[in-house]
Amino acid sequence: MLTHEERLDVPALTAALESDAFYVGAIGSRKTQTKRRERLLDAGASEDALERLSGPAGLDLGAQSPAETAVSILAEILAVRAGRDGGRLRERSGPIHAVT
């Protein structure tokens, strides 16, 4: 989520962090993430809740375009859902597919 509007970001992220959503992500620079975290703490978010926030969202794929950034974020969402860290398959031992 990113609106460039603090008055929208903080309430939306607070609600998402209070929900049972398995993934809550926010895009933006590391500087933006630091400021957003401070605003969320000021709004009453707990440290535990903020641990659920993936920001900057996405896996380190070297994305250079909006489409690649979207793939990076979707990859992180899928990894979190499967309980994985998103590392390279060739470096992983055991099953390569999530067991459902």
C-alpha cells in the first residue's frame, strides 16, 4: 500500500495490522518506511504488530520497472503464505513445493 498521504496510510495500515491478514505490505523507500513506522507507533501500533508489516514490500529480485516490482511483491506474498523465505530453490534442501 502506498498513497503518499500520511492521513490515509496510517489508518489503513493500522486496520490491516489489526486484521487477521496473513500479509501486510507497504512499498516505499527505507526512509519512508522509517517515518511510517514512527507514525504507526504514535498512532498506537505495537511493536509486535509492526513486525507483521513487510516494508519495503517484496523480495530482492533487482526489480527495475513497476511490473518487476509487482512480481517482487507477489513473490513475497506467496513465500509468506507458504512459510518460506523466498530463497533460491537450488540452495534449498527438501521439497521444492509447499505442502498443503
